Amino acid sequence: MPGTPRTPGTPIQPGMMGPPPPPTPGPPPMPGARKGGYLPQTNFGPVPTMSMPFIRPKKKLKALHWEKVDAPQVTVWAAHTPTHASKEEKYMELSRKGVLDEVEKLFMAKEIKKIGGSSSKKEDKKQLISNDLRKTVHISLAKFSQIPTDEVIRMIIHCDRDVIANETVMNFLQKDDMCVIPDNTAKLLAPYSKDWTGTDALRTETEQDPNELTREDQIYLHTAFELRHYWKSRVRALLLARTFEPEYDETSGHMREIVKVSESLRDSVALMNVLGLILDIGNYMNDSNKQATGFKLSSLSRLGMVKDEKNESTFADLVERIVRNQYPEWDHFTDDIGGVVAAQKLNVEQLKVDARRYIDNIKNVQTSLDSGNLSDPKKFHPQDRVSQVVHRSMKDARRKAEQMQLYLDEMTRTYDDIMTFYGEDSTDDNARRDFFAKLASFVTEWKKSKEKNIAMEETRRKNEASLARKRAANTSALHNASTGPSGVDGTMSPSSTGAMDTLLEKLRAAAPQARDQRDRRRRARLKDRHEVRVASGQQMPEMAELAKVDPPADEGDKGLLSPQSTTSGEASSDKAAEMATISEGEDIADRAASMLQGLRGDGEADSARPISKDGSLRVRRRRESADEERKARRNRRRTAASNASGDRESTLSPGPDAETNTIPEEPSSPTQSEDAHLKPPPRTVISPPSPEGTATRPVQID
């Protein structure tokens, strides 16, 4: 046969062709032609045959993929064509230097071992379709991977329910790879296929056995390739029979929703009144050059951008508050047109496209059944049942197509009318796409404004109620403070009504300053102890009035008492009791003043007082030292009063007419020296004959 290789040693027989002759050398160069100096000038013979070197690696190495040069004799590789002997010598040199061993060590190919595989020899199947198509077939029919190939082919041709109901399989069968057969693939598959359009195709044998092909190739061969003359129409009709009902329900439902929402917008009187109110208030706010007789729906999104002077409320909040309080019959418009919120997700233009495609698809399938590829069952596969399956559904499909056309016409008309009714351009694609979205945004913002206004009103109501309760509590506290304590007139106690806080505030405000309080106490003591001088000639006061202190301790011990001393002792006892009462009163006054001063300065002292660990200890020590000082002061005052009484008793004469100048002796005891500055100055009684002085009103001489 032509092209059959001849084994070495076989003589050439007649009719057999030998190897081709070597190529003839090219023509000699033209005289005067320019020659290159970088190529050899000799003529080359035929390309020597490349033979394998006798030194080969022990194991398989990774392949180095060459991009071979077609004519090396005119390239740089022409000089690298050594003879067989020189090549062997070169490899021997590389082997001695260890280069070949290093290459074999670095680039050893990995051995692929089949884990868990059977020891039987793998069948060698032919693959004629592309790898991508083979993977697609394998993935799409993965559900039927455990079913034999012939059974899968039968299920597809018989229009089995498991195949038609499987969306993945049906989407794969209608792909372009299945409907359009490449020319080279058709040439490769032709010997394995049958022509079902010819006569007596069932008895015709194929040129080659289809079992030589892989599973994916066989499925592709017996379905898409052998039925290619009506495969596309067949798959389209089967898809229609499976999906015409759910597609009709989905598309018609969306179209009915569009019509319903459009009619609600047309019939909502409350919405029209609200829009009119917005227009009136807006014209009132605008200047004369910005007056309008109407506005487009895109203006509704700007209502929330106009805010009040405090930046707390917006124009949209104002309109909602006015409608809810002044026009409550309009407040339900959000319920009337609430469908726009869901309708904004629907694309009217896409619905129109889907409806037209649905109607056209049914028409095309009906045409194919009447006069197209599906009209002649004789050209079908003998076991193909597509005609019976599709014809059962076409009657309902045609009826639904007619109803779909009615819905499409009604939706288009209603949508265009409602857009024109609200001042929108029905020919503008952007306006048609955003019509429902504008109204849905307005409804959503209206509900947000309503929630915001209600929350603010509730907060204001709570604040007013709280203020009213506090005002009533203060009034009740003042009334209880004026009428008396709790239980007398049946009213609540001041502590339970908050009156105590009010009284403490008044006490803090009325408390005198510490300096003024000390000055008043000092002036009161000096006034009580001040001795009034009596001018000469005036009547002397009684001795009981002059001596108001107790007798000295030494006289009391002797037990010798005169009438004057008895009177003086009684006066001294009265004086001591009075001084003790004054001291105790002063002590109480000091404590009250300190308490009021602390109450008044609690807020300021607490904020200014540094926080330390020993703060409370320091305050306690200060209070203890103050108590000790008050006790010592009272003791000194009592001692001084006793000493002063003894001095007066010793210096004054017992006779009523005696006139003496009393010079007090210096105190000998430390207590008397310590309190010397507290003694009042001596009183000198002078009685000159003066017509101006009387016994009851003596002349006072400083």
C-alpha cells in the first residue's frame, strides 16, 4: 500500500515507492550579488538523520518540548550537526564530568500509580469530541452516571419524565454545543452514525462500531449528531412543554400587579390632596419667580433636604404632622398606594420582553409542528416521542399565549396612562424605569417622618407631665411647711413631699457669714460684761447689782458670811448660772452656725475638696480639736467669773456710803493670768452733786 513503511533488508518490489530523493541545491548566486559573511558558503547536503545516543537515562525524565526548526541547514544550527562518533564522544565526556547524572537526579519524572484500580487492562476508547464538550456532558448527566450508556440514550430519545423534569439536563441539551455541530467533528463521527432521514435507516449498518467511542462520545453521537436535522426544534418544543405553565403564572402575575398598582395611584384621592398640600406650602415659601402649578415626582425626594433653623425637623416632617393633625382623612394614602414598594422591583420593560418572547416561542413551536422540522414524523428517530409529548401541551399553550397578549396590552396601556397622569414622560426609558421607585421612596420617607414625629411628641408629653408633677410636689411642700408637721392637718410629711430640700435651701441662703457671726458674739459678750460708769452726785446702785459673782473660795471655806456677803453670794450664783447659760447658748449657736455653713457649702466644698484617703480622718480630728477648744474656753470663762467675784468682794466697802476706787490685784494663778484679757475693766462709781443726773438715769462717763 502507498505509504507503508519498508522494513530494513526488504527488497524494493515493483509497485513500491522508495524514499524521496534529496532536495536539489538552489541556483547559484547572481554575479555581483551581495553575500552575507555570517553563514557558511558551502552547499549542504541532505539533513542527516538524528539517531538516539547510546547513553540513555536509567529512568524516565521530564520532557523538554522543542519548537523545532524546519530547515537547520541555513541557520546557526547548521554547524551543530556532528557525526555519530563525535556525538557519542560528547556524551561520554558529559557522563565523565557527572552532568548526565545530575540531570537525571534533578529532572526525574514522577511515576503515576493507580490506587485501588483493577489489574485488568484498560480499554482503549476513542474520543472524537472536544475535551470541553466531553466535560460538559459528564457534568450535566452526572445524575445518570450509574445508568448504562444505551439506557441514557433511550431516556433522552423517549422524552422520559426524569429527563424533561431535570432543568440541568434540559439546559444542557439546548446549548449551542449540542445544536451546532462543527465540521471536523461531523467528519469524525460520520462513520459511526446512521442517517435517519434516508429510507430503511433502521437496517443500515454503520461503517465503524460506535462502541469504540467513549461514553460521552456515544451519547453525543446518538442524540445531537444523528438527530441534528431537527434537534434544535425538538429541544425547544420539549422546553416549552415543561415550562409554559410556570412561566405564564410568573409573568402574568407581575403584569397584573403592575396594573393593580397603577389603578391604585389613579384612584387615590388622599394622595392627590397630599401632593396638592405640598404644592401650596411650597408656593407659599417660594418667591414669585418660583411659583409652580405642579411638580414631577422627582421633587418628592427633596422634601427631606429642607430643614428648620434648629436642624431638627424637615419639610417632610412638617407636612406629615400637618396631615396627621389637621387632615387625618388623608393619612391613609400610604395604605392605598402601598403596592408601589413591591412594584418598584419590577421592570416593566423586561416584563414586556418576557411576554413577547413567551408568545413568540409558542408560535414558533406551533409553526414547527405544522410545517417545520417537527411536521414529518418519518424523519424522526423511530423511538422518538417528541411529537406526542408536545402535542398534548400545545392546546393549553396557545390559550395562555392569547391571554398573555391581553395582559401585555392592558399593562402597557395602564402604565402609560398613569405616567402621563402624574406628569411623567412615558417615552423616556429612565422615567419608565424609575416611576414606581420615586413613589415608593416617598411612601418610605413618609412613614419614617411619622415615626419620628410621634416619638418627639411622646417625649415632649413625658417632659411636660414630669414638670407638672414636680410643680405640684413643690406646691404641696410649701403648703405643708406653712400649715405644720405631718399628722396635724392630715397632710403628708415634709420629708415625703420634698419640703425638707426647700427648707434646707432657705437655711443655706439665710445663714450669716462666719466672720459676721463671730463679731456679733464678741460684741454680745462685751456688752454683757461692760461696766457702766456712774457720775458723782448720782445715786449708787445697790450692792446686789454691783456684786453679781460668787464669793471667793477662801471665804466660803471659813463659813463666815455677812448679809452683804450673802447677797453677794446669791448674786454671784446668779451670775455664774447666767454665764453658764450664755456659754451653753454660745456653744449651741456655734454648732448651728457650723452646721448651716456646711450645708450651704456642700456643693462648693465637695467640688473643690481634694479627694484623698485621709480626708475623713482629717475632718474628724479637726472637729475633735474644735470640741476640746470649746470645752477649755468654757472652763476658762467659769474660772474667770469666779475670780472676778472674789476680787470685787475684797475691794468694795460694806457701807452703803463708802466711796472707794477699786484697783484689782494681779492674778496669781496661771488661769487668772491666762484669762486676764477677758476681764472687764473696773467700774468706778462717782456721785457728784449734779442736777442733770438721776437715780434711774446716771450720767455715763467713758
